[in-house]
Amino acid sequence: MNQPAPPTLISLTRVWWMLPGVGLIVLLTGAVIRSLAISGWAGGLSILPSIGAFALVVGLVLVSWQRLPSWSAHIVALVFAWVWIVQQVGPLLDERLVSWRDRAVELIIRISGWVRVLASGGRGEDIVLFVVALAFLCWWLVYATVWAVFRQQRPWLLIVANAAVFLVNYTYVLPKPDTEALVLIASALLLLVYHHVMQRRLVWETRQMSYPDLLPLRAMWAATVVGVVLIACTALLPADIPTDRAAQTWEMLRSPFRIARAAWEDAFSTINAPPGAGSISFTARVAPLGGSRAPGFDLVMTVRSSRPEYWRAVAFDRYDGSGWSNTTGELARSALGVATAEQARTPLAAGETLPLTERRARQLITQTITLAQERNDDLIVFGGAPLQLSLPTRVEHLVVRDENGRVAPVYDDVSLITALTPLWAETTYTVTVLASVADVQSLRQAGRDYPTWVRERYLQLPDTLPARVRAEAARVIAAADAEAPYDQAVAIQDYLRRLTYSEDIPPPPANVDLVDWFLFEQRSGYCDYFASAMVVMLRSIGVPARWVRGYASGDFDPDQGVYIVRENVAHSWPEVYFPGIGWERFEPTAASYTSLPQRPLQPIFGAEDEGVASSVGGAGLDPGRFEELDDNSIASSAIGGSATSSSLNNPPARSGGTPVGWLLVMLAIPLSISLILFGWQWWLRHELRGLRLAAAAYAEMAWLARLAGLEQQLSETPQEYAQRLAGILPEHAATIRGIATAYTTERYRRGVAVRVPAEADRRMLQQALWRYAAQHGLQRIWLSLRKPMA
């Protein structure tokens, strides 16, 4: 039993009382920092734990320095943060910068240039500044959490901030840091319990009330037990909800995250996709070329199709020497004058037709995709040129302005398609595509009359491309005596297939062109490097090509009649443009899971029958409608006619729950309430253990009264408090006054007999306080709901 500590001992016991809070802060912020450190967004994130540890030490020292004003403490903390972060980031900078001063100046210069680039509408490409930004974020989370808990005694805001950072990272990172998520939730709840108990302790010591030993630890133990019980009960609830309601809620929740993500990607456009993200997440606008990769073997989807295809997810157009970026959405955003690339995507109703113009040498086929896991990027994958989809979608395609300033859509340049409804595991959707049946003769005769948008986008190369890459491409073409673009593409494809395929390669060196490094130094790699090399070499000789990410065909299962697509066939490949025909796939990667495209030498009878390919286009979209709309209406409304019914299969709707599920709900709710009440009674008895009868009765009455909103004020004596309670509950006035009298007699008049009201009367008082709390709680909720209506 703890008695109120004398004033001279309070400072000595303060460290002991802080220890549980420090431990919980370490768990809370540590879960966030670890999830960022293992995310793989960039190299160098391993410094984040040391940043957080030093921030914890600095925060505890400054918090304990009571005489230091808040503003002075924050300035000191900021100075320490800058000094320590510069020191930790040093290995990521040029090795010639050996002194701390040189590194600090280098970072200041980089930050100034980065700010100027963003202010002018450009995109940041310095990955070191991304690491610095995350380091400052981690420092602030740890330091501010320590300050909020021990100095301000208001931890709510910082708990929410830690949870928000973790949630944003958790949304996009693969694999998911589930263990860190559980640690975060548990430590946040226990930190709130700790904060509440410490506040009560301060009140008790102010009133010179005694309290049990190790009260914070015992309170947190009780909260842990109750939390485990609630989690176990909620696990029995049915998880199925209606699809339309889930879609609305999901879209509402992630809308601000999409806008924030677009701004973040503009600021740090060279961040990596995390390990594993290549298998079920492709929506990042930047795809850097990196070191070794280790794809998993989990099932991604099954595809029912009449012919094998490569299943495309995203097409990239711009190469910068270190990787690829997808600028289609940014160009559309600029042309339409909207805020983000996502807003510039064209909405497409289920069954609506894309008005493709390149239909020559194409065949209509239908592909049915069944997902084996949730796609958190909501990407629609398909093989060929998409024409109709069974889901409402948004299409990211090129939008340009003509000579008269009118908006002109280019539907033959689609970079990606996203679903408007969440793509859960077991979701099934169908895509009608125009699959290529082009023959070698037609491709050779396609010529070089490329549209303007093709020449402007798909012949781009950085000025820093080494000359020997262009020379090597010219040498390969000359050796094959290839004149037509098709023959040139085949020659480069065959040349690259002689290089070694390897997924275990070293990280590429900094400040070099990675295609040049792959061709002349490394001489081995995986699909990202083979496809990049072919696209760059073709562009260097004037043949337009693009870099595409998705999946290889997978394994055909004859029993089910579907293609089995797993994470280990996540793939990238080049596509070459042929006038009048469109994009054609090539395969420079000689790996076990890849396949060369099969093309007949001459046209097959009926293969170029455009009537078949265009028969579904009569009720499609009218490109001319863009000229009749202003920029805002283009970005906010569906283009084309009304959505028509389609023979395409809609995804299965999720049921609203089974009778067994609702029975479990009916059983779980009263069981949860009973367990909560039982746990509260057990905890209260445990906390009152060791108190004398009168003190225990008074403490129990005060706890229940506080739940009813009748907390004892600091200025009230026990008798004054009892008088106020008796006025509110007059039928129990005698019991209330009797408990207060017994408590004051027991505490201040030693040796005098104490008479505590009977246990039956005290139980009736407890029930009255419970009823009062329930009634007035419902009244407060009702009044808060009526205020907006008034």
C-alpha cells in the first residue's frame, strides 16, 4: 500500500513511475519506425532505429529538465536532430565528404535545389532527401510522443499521428508488417490506460489519498485482459458485407490518401517499390532498376482465356538512366487542369466500350480473371488491347491538346486501368480484348509513319545515355542486315537472349546508366534489365517502344482450363509500336517462365477481318465528345453514352451474413458485455484490496459516481461531495452520507469506532449509480445528435 509521498521524495519516485510509460513509448514508436525501416522504399532506411533511439534519449532529458521552457527545449531538440541525422546519413553521400560540416553543406544545397524544383512544378529525384525526410519524421514522432506523455500529459494527438504514419506505410508496403501492427495497437491502448492512471495518481496524492502498490502495472494488466477478451469476441463476428457499401466506404477512406500519395511521389519520384510489391502492386509512377529480387510463389490469380497472353498491368514511357516512370497520367492531368493524375482518369461504366482506333490484325477474345488475393492497387490486368470490362473502372490514357487548344483523347495509349470497386480475393471479372494476330509480313510492311504522340513519347532517351549503347544497337542491326523496324526488333531481341538470366545480382552502382552497366559490365540480370535494354536500344535507332510490367502467362491447368499465375512470374517486357497495328510484344528475357510470341509468316484467312473486331464498337464511346466538354466536365463525368447491359460476367456480390453468423453476433454481444462487467468487478476488487472497509467503500462509490459524470472536485471535502451526491440521489442519501462519514472518521479520527452502511445498502447505491450513468449517457448522446438538426 502506497501512502502519499512526502514532497522531498516525489522527485526520487518519479523515475520509477516513468518507466512503464517509457517502455510503452518505445513499443509504440518502435513499431512505426521498424515498419518504415523494413519497407524497402529506399536504401539507407536502416538508420531509422538509431534516429528514434537518440530522439528518445534527448526527449527524456529535456522533459526532465523542468526549468527549461518549452520553446527552448524544442529548439535544442531540433539542433540535436539535425546534427545526428547528418551524421547518420553521411554514408549515403559522396565518400569524399569526410567531415560533418561538408555533409551538412551538401544536404543544405540538395534541399535548396529540391525546393526550387518542386516550386517550379518539377519532380524531386534525390533519394537521399527521401531518407532525410523519413529520418526527421521518425525523430519528431519519438520526441513529440515523449513530450506529450510526460510534459503536456496529452498523448492522444501523438498516438493518432503514430497510427496515421503506420497506416499509410501499411497500405502500400508488401509484405504487411502485421506483427508491428499488433504491437502498435496494444501499446497505444496501454499507453492511454497508463496516462489515465497517472492522472488519477496525481489527484489522489493531491487529496492525500492512499492507493495500492504498483497501480499502473496492475491497471495495464487488467486492460490487457479486457482487450484480449474483446478481440477474441470480435473475431466471431461475420466478416462479409455488401459489396456496394464496402466500395463506397473504401473509396471515401482512401481518397485523401491518393491525393497525399500523388504529392509524395512528386516530391520523391525515385522511391522504390517495396520488396514483394512487384507481384501485386504496380501503381507507383516510378520503377527504379535495382539489385537482386526474390519473388514469392503465392497464387495471384487464375485466367480463363482461349489463348495464352502476357497479362499487362502498367506501361511506362520515360527512361532516365536509373529506371522508368509513367508520365501518362501527369500529361493528362496537365491537359485537363485537374489536381492529380488519378482525377484525370476517364471513368468507364461496366460494359462500356473503349473507342480504340487500331483494330487491324486483331481478334476479339474474352478473358475471365479470378483473384486469389486482394489487389491493394485495384489494377485491372489483361492481355491485349482492352475493349470492354465487366467492372466500373477508370482508364489512365494520354490526353493532348490539338493546334486549336481542344482536348483530344488518345485511347490507343492506355497506361493502366483501375477498378472503382475494391478487388477482394475471389473477385471475378472479365475483360474483352483485341488480341494481336499480326503476321510477320504485315509487321514488316507497317512502315515508319508514326503518329505525333508516338514520336514525342516513345523515342525519348536521356541526354546522359552513353554513346556506346547507341553504337552497340547500330552494330547489332548492321550484323543482322535488318532494315524494317520489325526485323530490327527481332535482331536486338535475339542478341539480348544470349545474355545470362540471373535474379541474384549485386546492387547497381550509383551515378551510372543502368542499361549501359547491364550491357557492358554486369552482362547478367533479370527481366527488368533485359526489357529496359531492348527498349533503349530500339529507341536509339528510331523505333518507338515502351516498358511494360505485369505477369507472364503462367502455367496452364488442363483440368480447370485456366492459366495459373503466381508471384514468381511477375514480369516486365518491351512492346514495340507498328503504325496501323498498335503495340506488339517481344521477349528478350530467356527465362524458364517466359515465351516468345508466335506469329505466322503471312496473313491467315479472316485474321484481318475488321468487321469482327469492330462489331462491338457501334455503341461505344465517341472521341468527338471531348471537344464539346470543358476541362472540368471531362475530369468529373463519364465519357460516351449510357452504360449498356453486357454479356460479361459481373463479380460475385458478397452476402450480408449467414444465419449462423448472426447467431454468433447475438451470442457474442451479451457475452462481451458480461465479460466486461465481470472484468471490471474483478479489477475493482483487486485495486481495493488492502484498503480498510470505509476507504474501500468510499473509493468504490467515487469510481461509480465518476462514470456517471459526478466526479469529486478538487475543492470538495468528502462531506461536501456526499452532500452533492445525496441531492442527486435522495433515495440513497443516508447510505452516501454514511459512507463519507465512515471514511473521514477512519482517516482522521484514529481509535474511534467506524460504522459503514450495510452491504445491501451499498449494492443498491451501486445499481442506482449505474442506472444514472446509463440514462444520462443516452441523454447526452441524444442532445448531441439533435444539435446539428436544430
